[in-house]
Amino acid sequence: MRQTFQQWVSRTGDLKVEHIDGEKGRLRLYYLVSMAEQKVIYQHLIPNLQQLDFETVTMPDIERKIGLTVDHRLTNQDQVIEHLLLGNIYIHLDGAAYGLFFPSDGTQNRQITPPKNETNILGPQNAFVESLETNLSLIRKYIKSPRLSYERMVIGETAPVEVGLLYMEGITNVDNVQTLRQRIQELKVDSVIDVSILSQYIKDNEFSMFPQLVLTERPDRTAAGLLQGQVAVLLQGSPKAMLGPVTFIQLFQATEDSYFRWSIASFLRLLRTLAIFFALLLTPFYVAILTFHYEVIPADLLISLAQSRSRVPFPPLMEAIIMEGIIELLREAGARLPTKIGQTIGIVGGIVIGQAIVQAGFTSNILIIIVALGALSSFSSPNYSLGAAIRVLRFPIILMAGLWGGLGIAIGVSFLVTHLLRITSLGRPYLQPVYPLRITDLKDSIIRAPITFFGLRPQLFRPTDDFRFDPAKARQMEDIDE
């Protein structure tokens, strides 16, 4: 063994060496106790290797004895260290031109559980785990097709990590695959811990708050995206998959929409869209109306508002910012605390603090209702990153409403729409199919058409194969007696 490998051995406390042939020590096994499977070593490798004649043994003899092939040969130290860190066992024979690695992985993996963040009533109830191989097998259970392509890459200069690129051969646009592949391969970073960090490195606009690649913990959603023409990325150690390209409208769509009938799915999507507008604009409208536009309030409601705000010492702008800040503080505290305590803080804290603030005269009952509706609406987004972006953007729009009233809201919304028009996802327009307008893709946007209208794949992904099924044949429903 060369000196550099011996230096690595000397500072690796969990590396163990087994001498197979006693005192001479010509044949040795190297493995990390924390990574390798102990049963493989003591029940398979050592008993079989001890049957060899150590006076004349060669590497081909070892390969035949334990069933290894040429692909398991290692010729340099970097390969040896890499395989040891993966949990494999390294077999070394003094004087041989190469060594061998025996596949082994003794690391503990989490069991497959139902999704925690993307919960569904209908549909499959399994979620990704931290093992890339397990996640890949979950996807292959949904797509048993030779057209499913998988490319393995390694990124990270200091701590390399395996990345898997998945796409459907003959369906996915090659430009989308090449764009994502090139961005991943050109990364020069120490390491990547999670796929959410990887998405920040490779997204089109790093200064935008809006998600330009979708993160999902659901294998069925990943499989559906692949069949539509999207590209998926898996990362070793990450319990999520990344899908791209993506559009803004897709962020309003939940996986469960596909399992409901079209009428129910359309209603739910419209409800989510309306909720996002509430979350973004409801409090700014309150501030603008009370500050500049009293005349639009009906007389009866105006009297009620005046009575509610009679004890409030702050102007509407400061009142709204204080309440929105308190709501965000309660939300963050509930998310960071242990689950049972977090739920208690969210419910009890919201009720107690809200009631105390009103009684103390720091805010009005009307604003409490509006802020609560806005917070509730932001939770309706199926995409957590979109909901977080809406909550942050609400504050500058509230500020503009307090300074310029309705004009300020119009300016804020105009800047927001302009920003969305400029965003791309893997080079594809973010606001498709609204801009540029694609009539055929509107059937699966804010409103979902009946499933028999989905004979063509979404054109926003530029799929190579447009057709999923023949709509005419799909509508043929003959009675079994005919």
C-alpha cells in the first residue's frame, strides 16, 4: 500500500483490518465498521477466503472463490478510499497489481413511511427516504419501462455525493435533459447535503423567491412528472426528488387532483388560486382602504370599523405590520418546537395573544379576522416554497399600500407580474401556458378538464412524443354483453 493510503488509515478510527492468512498477513480485508455489513464479512468472505492455498493464491483465484468479476477491480488509492466510504469491503493481496472491492452496505436506512408534508386522502401512501437506491426502486415500481433512463453523476470536491438523473427516453425533450445535466456537472462545490440546496445552485434566477424547480417527497408525483416529459433528480441522503422544468400554475396543483374527478379537482384548484390572492392582497387592501379610500366602505360597516378602531393608537399601516409580524412569529415558533408543543403554541398562543391584543387596544377585531384569513390562505398552497414566498412578499405590498393606497398595490402587483414574466425554469417560460398562450395546455391549468381530454402531453415541456393515448378510443365504453 502506498503512503497516502496509510496516512488516511492512520486517521480513520473506525477502519478495521482483518488478516486472513494468519502470521504472514499477505491477504487482508479493509472495511469501515460504521459502514460495512458485518455478516457479509464473518459469514461469507472470511470462511470462503480461509479455504484458499495462501502459498500460491492469486487475485483471479480470489475472484473465482467469492464470485467477483473484472468490474470489481481497483487500481488506485482514490478508488479504494471511495469504495470504503461507500461501505464496501476492500480485499488486498501483497504483490498483486490490483485489489478488489466486495459490495456491502451496513448503514441503517429509514423505513418507507407515508408522506408528512404532501399528505393525500386518495392515491399511494409512500414517500421517499434518504437512500437513493430505495428512491429509484420506488419510481421504477410506477414506471416499469425500458424507456426510463437513469444517469449516475458524482458532485462535490471535498465530500463527493451521488446524483441520479432520470428521464423518459423518447418522451423528454433532450434540451431539458442536457441543460440540467450540464448545470449539475459544472458545479464546483465542497458537497451538497440535500436536493433543496442543489436546486438553489442550478436554478435560472437565484434572486427570485419563487421556486423554479419543484421538490416533492412523493414517488407517484415524480413518476407522473416523468411521464409528462419532466426531468427528475435524486440525491443520495435526500428524501426528496427535484422536478423540472416547472411553471407557476403547476405550483397550485396538488398530486391528489389527479385522483379526483375533474369537477372536484377544478373546484379545489380555483379555491387554492383564490386563497393565494387572499394571502397576498387581503391585508394590503385593508390598509389602503382605511388610509386613503374610506369612501368605498359602506356606511354601516364604516361605523363598525370606527368603533373597532376607536382605541387603537396606531395607524393602519403599523397596526397591520405588527399583527402580520406576530402571526409569522407564532408560525415560526410552532414549526421549530417539537410537534406536540408546537401545536399547542400555535393554537393557544394565537387565541390568547389575539384576544389580549384586542382587549389592550393595540389592534381591531376586523384586522384580527383579516390577518387570520390571510394566514389560513397561505397554508392552502400545495407547494411550501410558494407559500413562503407569498408570506414574504405580503410585507412590501402592505408597505406600498400604506404609502400610496390602491396605487401602491397596483404598482406592487405590476412589479410582481413583470418579475414572473422574466423568470424561466430550465430556459422555459415560467408563466406558460398563459404567457406565451398555449390553448391546448389550458385544459390542465387552473381548471382541470375531464381525463379523456389528456390525449396529448403538455407542450410546455416540449416532449418528443406528444401522444399519451387516443382520445377517441378512450371514450369507447361498450357494455360487456354487446
